[in-house]
Amino acid sequence: MISDNDQHQNREIIFFLLRLWFGYTMMGNGRFIFDRSNEDFFLGWFGNDLHFPFPVLMYYLAKGSEFFGGLLIFLGLATKIAGSFVAFVMMVATLTANRHHLYSGDGSITISFFLMAVMFIYYGAGKWSVDRIIFKNTRQRFPELPLIVVRFWFSSLLLYTGLQFGGKDALYVIFAWFSDKAGLSSNIWLTGLAKGFEIVCGLSILSGFFTRPIMGTMTIIMFAISLIAYLGIIDVGNANQAYVHIFFWFSLLLLYFFPANAQAWQISLPLRKYFVQSKK
């Protein structure tokens, strides 16, 4: 049995690692402000395609918010303010450039990044941060509300991905690779296996049934796919790799944060109470 102190410590570790990853990722997205070779592309996109006023200014504000906001989040310095800037940029990106692709392409990625940024606005930087050194007595609120939104968004994203039988996401690519190594052909059963797993996971998260074992399994699988892609064993594609990272962190957050502290929000809870009362 894990004590409350151990559980809290585990959560601090998970949140610390998420903060480092998210800050580094935002810095990578915003690094283009230092690379003038891509300036014409982004300025044409902001001005001609998105019709932003003052596209040069908007470009540097958006990418600057990503880079410097990511840097501050990485350091754990002024984290809530930095998270606010990043969340605003992700919200604008979702409502403008990605509004027609909320469940596919960059839309689902910017929504997921928005939710992660909101968690930092709500929770702060965590234990190991510059903010904690400066503001030693800062109280942190458990991010229950953002996690509830993450839960429903993650479950809907898994269900959508699982129901797209024509799409070849990272899980399908990995299954196809193993199938090929085993001398099997990639056919409809392989697609069904990959998509069926995503649907089962989505329904589990949504209903609250077997949430922790499912999230544990999803975390391990997404970590394995990330490692395989990082080592260059399989090329899953940039978009799929982003999905894998997001799925990994959402799974890990729900595994360590959600089940023990938000039981009242589980759809399965009324059913469990009914069965318990029926047995009595």
C-alpha cells in the first residue's frame, strides 16, 4: 500500500518531468524566431493564409511566447504567467489555423498543448522549481478540474483515432512492423487489433472502468513506441510521434493523478454503488 507521502512524491516527480518535456517542446516550436530562413514562410502563412493584422509582429509574438514561455516553464520560473502565454497561443492556433482539424492533424495537438499549459496555470511549477525557491510558502491546488477535462478530451481523442480505420497511426505502424518481422502480412486483423485497443482504452477512460491498469498499459506502450522511434528503428512520422508523446503524458497523468482523487467524476461510480446495494 502506497502512503500519501509516497503518492504525493510520485506526483511531484511526474509533474516535474512533464514540465521539463513541455518546456523543451515549446522551446523547439518557438526556435524559428532565431532562424530567418523560415521567416518568409511563416510571414506568408500568418498574413496571406490566416489574414492576421501586422503579420510580422504576430509571428514574433507567437513564436516568442512559445520559446520564452517554454524556457520559463522548463526552469519553473514565473510558471503560471508563462503557461498563460503558451495557452493563449495554443488557443489562437486552434481557433484559427487548426479549427477545421480539431480531431486530426495539428488541431488535436494544439488542444492538447493548451490543456497542458492550463495545468501549469492551475498547479504551478511544482516542488523542484525556481518558483518554489523564491516563493517558499506557495500553496498548490490539486489540478482536479484540468484533469477532468484532460480525461474527457483524451478519451474522445482515442475513440476518434480508433474509429478511423483508414488511418495508419503510430500504433498501427508499430503493429505492422512487428507483423512484418514475424513474417505475417499486414491485413484487416492487424488494423482491427490496433484500432480496437484504442477504442477499449477510450471507453475505459470515459467510463472509469479499469482506468489505472489501462492507463498503465497505455503508458508502457507509448513509451516503447517513443523509444523505438527515437532510436530510428521505425519512422512513425512527425505527426504520429507528437501523438505518441501526448498520449504518453496524458496516460501517465491520469495513472498517477486522477483515479484516487476524482472518484465522484467517474461514470462507473453510480453503477458500482448500484451493484453494491443490490448485493446487500
